Amino acid sequence: MEARAKARAFSVWRRSLTRVSLPALPCRRMPLAMNPLPSALAAPAVAALNHLLEQEPWARGQLVPFAGA
């Protein structure tokens, strides 16, 4: 029984060592929406998006305020 008590005490002690609070580090990953496309994919992706938007009058109306920006 004494061996179990020692083992339990050691286990609790060991777990307490791993629960050291570290300061939070800022996230270094860029959000997916801001992640730039590789240049090889940018032109075809923009062309495909423009093709889809040209077919939708409501989309064109929504994007007018951003034209030329």
C-alpha cells in the first residue's frame, strides 16, 4: 500500500511540473482571408472570379462602391 501512495504522490508531483503557466504568445499565422495566393494562381483565380461576377447583376451593383480601389 505504501508503494501505491508513493507512486500517486510522484504522479501528482510530475503533473504539477507540466502545468507551468506560460505567457500567451501572439499567433504568427496570417488569417486565411489575408493569405496571399501564390502568383502562379492569382491571375487565373481573379479571372475566374471576375467571370462569375460579370454574370450576376446584383453582384456588380454591390461592388460598384469598391470599383477602382
